[in-house]
Amino acid sequence: MKKLMSIIIIGIIISGISCSTSNKVAYKSYETLLKEAVKKVAYMQKIIGFSAEKAEKLKKVEFDYLKQVQSFKKEKVSEDVLKEKLQELNHQKDAQLQKILERDQYLKYDAIENNRIKKGVIMAD
């Protein structure tokens, strides 16, 4: 009888642990976020052709942006509040991009980032 009770209690504990961990959102490490920022800026630099100095500044902007987005998502706030915070963060990022990039570079960066133009090579018929 004691063994049966022990098995039941252990089963309840294990199922409780698995339920509590399955509800958590997987968050990325700072290293992963940095890799994403570097990859994005390298791609944009290849397409747009801005300087290495600008690329370094953009990597910092993109990395800081990703860290902030992740921290907002960790907070226990309503979707409306999260949406407002993300909108404000996007405005701040946009202002930083405009300070770093020339006008035409910024327009291309923004268009690619917001899927207003196709990424990659466009070929004529």
C-alpha cells in the first residue's frame, strides 16, 4: 500500500512539473539574439551596400532591439500593453536607423524589413 501511494505521489509530482514547464515560452539566449542581429545586418549590408562602420552600429541597434522585445515578452502584461510597448520600441529603433543610414539606405532597409519589396534577386522576363 505504501509503495502504491509513493508511486501515485511521484506521478503527481512529475506530471505537475511537466505541466508547469510546458506552459513557459522558450526564450533565446543573448548569444542567439546576437547571431540573429549579425545575420540580419550582414544580409542588409549585402543588399543595400552600406559601410562596415554603419553595419557595426546597426548590429548594436538590432541586438538591443531583440533583447528589449524578449524582455517585454517575459513581462506579465496584457496583449494591448505589450502591443503598445512594442510599437514604441519600433519607433525608437526606426529613429536610430534614420540617424545611422542615409535616406535612400534607410528607405531600402525599411522596405525590406517590412516586406514591402521582395528579398533577393529580381529577374526580368
